[in-house]
Amino acid sequence: MAVEITEDFVWQVIPPRPRESHKGTFGTVLAVAGSASYRGAALLAAEGALRTGAGIVTLASVEPVLAAAAARLPECCLCPCAAGADGGISPESIPFIQRQKATVLLLGPGLGGTAQSAARAAETRVLVQRLLPGFAGSAVLDADGLNAAAQLLAEGKALPHLTGELILTPHPGEMARLTGLSVAEISADREKIARQYAKKWNVVVVLKGSRTVVAAPDGRACVNPTGNPGLARGGSGDVLAGMTAALLACRLPAFEAASCAVYLHGAAADRAAALCGEYGMLPHDILPQLGRMFAENQR
Ligand SMILES: NC(=O)C1=CN([C@@H]2O[C@H](COP(=O)(O)OP(=O)(O)OC[C@H]3O[C@@H](n4cnc5c(N)ncnc54)[C@H](O)[C@@H]3O)[C@@H](O)[C@H]2O)[C@@H](O)CC1
Ligand SMILES: Nc1ncnc2c1ncn2[C@@H]1O[C@H](COP(=O)(O)OP(=O)(O)O)[C@@H](O)[C@H]1O
């Protein structure tokens, strides 16, 4: 049985920021995210990363996404990409994206896929196939990035690997696409499935939903007790992906970064629900509550 993540664990793992620190101490998250259809996903992921302590956050995306980011998130650096199929990021921009300084890569939120067109899905696959292998740091693969990886696995290709650690953040629907199992099979024993595939793929698996399971390739696993059905709406996962990438950038190991991110995301969402209700809360309401928790714990 996996242990539950506790508040004590989280504040033991996330250190106070050393007085002598500078932005380089807390890494650079490069978020490759967003498309004409999903502008908000990129903004929620970037703001999640900014509000969870990353030293620098750079958003690589297409112009309409960057225009929204520039208006809403002036702290975010921008890497303008050419538009490809259906207003998503064109693979033409890969060399430019690869030249950006980054210690952590966040790949996937809002990139678009088969919901837009076969051409969009193919371009998103190319982004995943070319940006992950050989990346010099650690990475978080989320949302349409996971759907692209699922297509690669279905074709018998290996999951692309990088120099650091890789975190996958599937909900049960995405996990079903990645594994070829049904959602019912996954839901029947979430812990077993998360552990099995963390080992098989040599990644940290964050199997999301009520009582999210985090599993590491070395056999460690934990379950998140925080969060509520107010999170069951589009955009909640994008915030979590950004938060996870930021904790990686702050040099937490992947299992610890994922465990702390899911705990804090859920705990902040519980505070948001207390204020707005599970019906009324929105994913971006998580972020001010998260700030209060950092402040209360002198972080
Ligand atoms: N404002 C925005 O820009 C938003 C953009 N989003 C982006 O939109 C893209 C596609 O997301 P979608 O929500 O369309 O696609 P998903 O793959 O998340 O969901 C599609 C379908 O998968 C199944 N599914 C989803 N969650 C499940 C679960 N927990 N258990 C079982 N089955 C489940 C459901 O049948 C669902 O309709 C992603 O790149 C995402 O980042 C979304 O996050 C929503 C908000
Ligand atoms: N009933 C629930 N209880 C606790 N957490 C939930 C619940 N439903 C969803 N969540 C959380 O909300 C987030 C939803 O992410 P995801 O399904 O990827 O949505 P999206 O990609 O649209 O943002 C995950 O972190 C998940 O664990």
C-alpha cells in the first residue's frame, strides 16, 4: 500500500530560499505549450510555474498565445514560434526552441492533436520526438504531449528519453491511450498500474484524479489526500503541470517534485473551494491560495 503524502513531508522537501540565492538558483522552465485553440492551457501552465518558485519561465508558443501571455504575465519570457497546422507550433521552430536556455522542459499543455486534425497531431508528435531526446535537464510531459507519446508507443517506438528525469502526468483517459488498457482496468487498481508503468517506462508516473498516485521507477509510490471535485474541469491539469515543472527547476528530484506539486495543488484547491464552492471555483483560483500556503510556511 502506498503511503499518503503529508504536509510535513512537503515542507521538509521544499527548502526556504537561501538568502544568497539568485534567479539561476531556481532554474529555467521552458514551457512548450498552447495553440490557437488552447491559449489558456499555456497561460495556466506558465502561471503555475511562475507561482511555484521557478527562477525564469519561458513560454515557447505561437503569436496569439504569446500576446495573451504578454498581457497577463509580464514576468514570462517569450519564444515566438511559427504557426503550423491549425494554429499550433510548427516543427520549423524546433531549432529556435532548442536554442533557449532551459533546465526543465514542460511539453504538452494545449499543443493540440487529433481533436483539431491529423496534421496537428502529426506536428505535435514531431515536437515530442525531437524536443525530448537529448534534452539536457528533466522534463514534464502532459496533455497533448502524452497523446503524442501514446501514438509513438502504439507504433512500437520507445518513449523518447532525456538526460535528466521524466515525469508523465496522465489522467485515466490519457493513461488508457498510453497503455492500451481500458479506463476501467486502470481504475480497478490505480496504484498497481502507476507502479508497473513507472518501472516499465523508467519515468515518474502521476496518475491523476481523486487520490492521485505518484509512482517512481525504483518502486516508491504515494497517494495524494488533498483536492476535491471542484478540480474536475478543464485547466486544472495545466496548472499542475506548471507547478510540477517549477519544483523540478528548484532542484527537487522528480518523485519529490511531483508529490509536493500534487499535494499543494489539491490543498490550494481545497481552500479555493472553501471560498467559491466546488461549482464556483476556477483553476486559476488555485494560485492565490497556493501563495498563502507558501507565506504561512515561510517559503
Ligand atoms: N483553456 C484551455 O486552453 C484548456 C485547454 N486544455 C487543453 O486541451 C487539450 C485537450 O484536452 P481535452 O480535455 O480536450 O482532452 P482530454 O484527453 O483531457 O479529454 C478527452 C476525453 O478523455 C476522456 N477523459 C478525460 N479525463 C478522463 C478521466 N479522468 N477519466 C476517464 N476519461 C477521461 C473523456 O472522455 C474526455 O472527454 C490539452 O492539450 C489540454 O491541455 C484543457 O486543459 C482545457 C482548458
Ligand atoms: N474529483 C477530484 N478530486 C481530486 N482531484 C481531482 C478530481 N478531479 C480532477 N482532479 C484533479 O484535477 C486535475 C485535472 O487534470 P486533467 O484531467 O488533466 O484536466 P485538464 O487537462 O483539462 O486541465 C488533476 O490534477 C486531477 O488530479
